[in-house]
Amino acid sequence: MSNTRSGEGAEVRAGTGGGVLNVFAHSFLVLWAVLAAGPVLWVVISSFRPHSDLVSDPFGLPTDLAWENFSNAWSSADIGRYALNSAVILCGSLTGTMLLGAMAAYVVARFTFPGNRAVHLLFTGGMMFPVFLAIVPLFFVLNNFGLLNTRQGLILVYIAYSLPFTVFFLVSFFRTLPGAVQEAATLDGASHTRTFFQIMMPMARPGLISVGIFNFLGQWNQFVLPRVLNVGDPDDAVLPQGLAALMVQQGYEGDWGALYAGVTLAMLPVLAVYVAFQRQVQTGLTAGAVR
């Protein structure tokens, strides 16, 4: 009888401890969500407020919807042209990063050859190399090849900068895919190229989407590299450069509503991509973590 009561008491204490831990964990998650989403919501709300309201009450709610803030940011501040430049560069760099990264990760993950581990470690070590240390060499290398102040040069630099993380992420994911499918394709006479593009890449779709979104975020928001390597024609500036110019311009002119509207326009593609592929991102992260 005493053993039964002591067991029930232990269960009650364990349940109480678990409840306290759950409350603490949920409170931390709520606080984290507020800290992460609060500034974004504040920027979006401020983009609809007139300049006079922002000056008189910076943290208030909109008393009137100032849609002209978006038109001013899009036309007078040339946010549209900067966004188009970023989209053109991103199409080339993201395509090249995903194609080369997937092929390299597939070879490292699924084939055994001398130097396999060394190649994998080289890609992994590339993530620890700060981009700031490579800015000056990159400047002279692109200048010698005639690619300085060009979109092609910036695309190549984006690809090289994003490959280490892409390969590191996809190697773990390709290793989780069943080897029986690859062996069956080989027995049926499929070449390595056909097996990769028609069988393995469709199976690795969640991982490709996940790492593609991470690369999209990093390349879309990149400021240092285009600032140093794309200092020629201002019409070829990318969106982060345009937002920096808008911040300086509106800081002197006093149109804070247009500044917040420009930041909101820059965030929309990122939010749209993440919302559209949120489920695939979660699937890719969990699948790549389980072996």
C-alpha cells in the first residue's frame, strides 16, 4: 500500500515538474515570437502611416492609410529598378548554386573515391571563411578578368559564396535517401546523369527547397559584396544598395513613410517565398537530420 502511494506521489511530482517546464518553454517561445515578429509588424504598420503621424507618434496606429508611401518608394526612390536588378542576379546565382551544389553533394554522399572525405571537409571549411577576408582578393580577381561592375561577376561570386553551405546541407540529405533505388536504376542501364536528374533530384526535393530558400534569403539580402564589387553604374545597384540610398535620401528629406514602405516592399518576396514553401522547409530540415 505504501509502495503504491509513493509511486503515485512520484508521478504527481513528475507531472508538476513537466507542467512547469512546459509553461517555461511556451513562455520563452511566445517571447521569441514577439521579439522576431514585432519589428516586422511595426515596419509594415508604419509603412501605411503619413510622415506627420510618424513624427508625432512613432509607435502609434495609423490614423489614415497613406498609400502614396509605396508609390513614392517605388518610383521616386527607384525601388522597382533595384528589385529588378536583384531578381535578375538572383535567377542566375540561385540556379547555379543549386545545380552545382546538388551535383557536388550527390557525388560526395553517394560515391566512394580517394579524397572523398577531404573534399567534404574542404566544402565544410568554406563555411568558416569570413567573406570580409576575401573582399580585396575578389576585387582584384574580378578586375583582372574584366568582370568587375558586371552582373556576371556578381553572380559568380554569389555562387562561390553559397556553395559550401549548400553542399554541407545536401550531403547529409542525400545520404538519407534509399540506396536501393539508385542500384535499381544502375541495373536497368541508367547512366549516372540520368539517375541523378530523373530519380535522385526528385527524391531530394524537400532538401533542395529548404537549402534553396536559405540561399534565396542570403543572396537577396546581400549588401557587402555588391557594395564592393558592383560600384559602377548606379542603375545596376541591387535592392540592399537601393534601400541604403533610400535611407540616406529620406533621412534628409524627412519622408519616413516612404522609407518604411521601401523596406516593406523588400520584405514581401522573402515572406511570400517562405509562406509558399513553409511545409517543404520543415520536411527538408527534419528529413536531413534523421539518418
